[in-house]
Amino acid sequence: MSMPRPLSPFEGFVALAKGMWVTLKHLLVRRADTVQYPFERQVPPARMHGRHVLNRYPNGMEKCIGCELCAGACPADAILVWGAENPPDNPISPGERYAAVYEINMLRCIFCGLCVEACPTDAITFTSFFEFTAQSRSALIYSKDELLEYPPGGEGRKLGYKGDPIVLTQEEMEQPGVGHLHGGVGEPDQTDIDVPVVWLPPETWRSPYEQDVPQERSS
């Protein structure tokens, strides 16, 4: 195997100049990728792997049939599913079984999407919601009822956000909405802490590829 020919002084200077040009170009001309989070927001991509959601059929029945394939496919062991027989008088899903227990530990989840790929009924999909902030580890374990609701509604109750987001104009503040999180760590009744919490409009978190189906069972 022949050794590569060494560069001449001129070729070495050209290679060095090309490398320095790349450095200078990024130093002098910077793309506006950095935003002042949380006071400025960028809308996340529609196919971003964010918080999961359990979907329903248009008639309100749950798509999940409790097959546990998502739990088996999860490489991080973040999903817990216990299937049960559907009650004949009031079925939860159109199949023979439904998910009596469905939990996702967001602290373990690596957002790989294998659970979505494994689901035979498209019951579990991703939203683009990514703001997981809680005062305890247990708060980041999502139950079935919480996963059945699109963000950020569930997060408002689950993670301690009080009040609805306030929509501001661009002249007032460069952000789509702002709320407030009250209380200290481990002391939710305290009101001496006032942390700004920004939410994009709820429709932002839905994928454009998902149907706008009701999230509560019709009576």
C-alpha cells in the first residue's frame, strides 16, 4: 500500500486557507438560531419526537387494545401496560382487550419512536411538546388518563402551572404566550416564587398528520 504524497507548501497553504475561511465565515456571519428562551420561542417541527399521546377513534373509543407491543419494543423499559378484557356492557376499545393500566416514565424514555412503530392500531403517537418541568420524579410518570389528553392541558394540572396562558402581542413581548409557576421546590403552597412559563398555542403541539378527534368519550 503506497503512502499518500505529501502536500507541497502551496497546497498546504490553500488547505489552511480553506479551513480558516470556514472559521471566519461562522465567526462573522452567524445564523439567527439562538433564541432567548423562554421569552422567545421557535415553533417545533411537526414530526418532532415530543410527549406521547394516546389517541381515540372519532366515536370516543380508545385505540389502544392492550397488546403490550409498545412495552415490548421499548429499549429503555419506560412503558408499563396491563391489558384487561373489555367489559361487554361498556367496552373501552373496539377489540377484545383494552389497556387497564398504561404508564410512560418520561425520565427513562429516549424518544426513539419504536413504540409508535410497534403499535398496530396507531394508538400511541408523538406530539411536539417538549417542556417537561416538575418538582418530583414521580410527576414525570404519565398515567393513561394524562396520556389521553393533548398537551399542554394535562401539563397545566400535572406539573403545577396555574392559570391559562396569556396571549401577548409581539410589541409587548416576543413570545406567543406566558403563564406563571408558583411555589418553591417541594412547597407548592408558597407564593413568593414567580417563574415565567411560556406556552405555544395548544394547536401547535398537534401533528398536522393526526385527525382532530375528540379526546373524551361521547355519551
